[in-house]
Amino acid sequence: MGSTDREIREKQLKKAQEIFDARKSLLAAKGVEGKQQTKDPTLRALAADLRKAKARIAAIDTAAQHVRETAEKDVKVKKEDAVKAKGKAAQGGGKPKKEKGEKSEKPEKGEKPEKAKPEKAKPKAE
């Protein structure tokens, strides 16, 4: 997995830029200028390395920005939840709480509630 440290990526970019500039000056010393330089395969490969390094730094910046935005959202949501909870507490909030001695009217486990049994229809006398 590649490095996600911005400083390391900037060092790589700087080194790639130095190599690119050295190759470009070498070609200029040989008398190659303009469009002829863009056709040089080594120079093109070095330019691609520069683009990759810049893209990696941009990706690191994007990820860092996403982390900052997410952290800000989390803080905002927590503040809103705290305000809502404080508002409910001030109003008496939600369901009434049962007192400790109070129980609901549920039958105990041993008891079964009586069900109304339907009477069977008796045959009619003729």
C-alpha cells in the first residue's frame, strides 16, 4: 500500500521535478527544443511521474478534507442532540416513569386469564 503521508509525497514530487528538469536541460544542451522535446520518451515518462505525484497529493488533500468535514458534522449532530435532549427534559419529556412499587396489571405466570367460551349450539327440538 502506498504512503499517505503528505510530506513523503511532496519529497517524491520534488525529486521527480528535479529529474524532469535535468532531462529537459540535457535535451536543450543537445539542441532538442519545443516539439522535439515532447516526443522524447524518457521526458514523457518523467512528466507522467510528475502527474502521478501531483494526483497522489491531491488525493491526500481530498481525504483530509473529507475527514475534517465528517468531524464537523459529528460535532454539529452531537450539539443538536444535546439541545433536543435538554428541551425534552425541560418539558417533562417522553413517557411517564413508573414508580418502583407500581406494577402493570399482567397476570402472573401460573395464572391464565379466563377466556369466554362460546356456547355450543343445542339441537332444536322438533
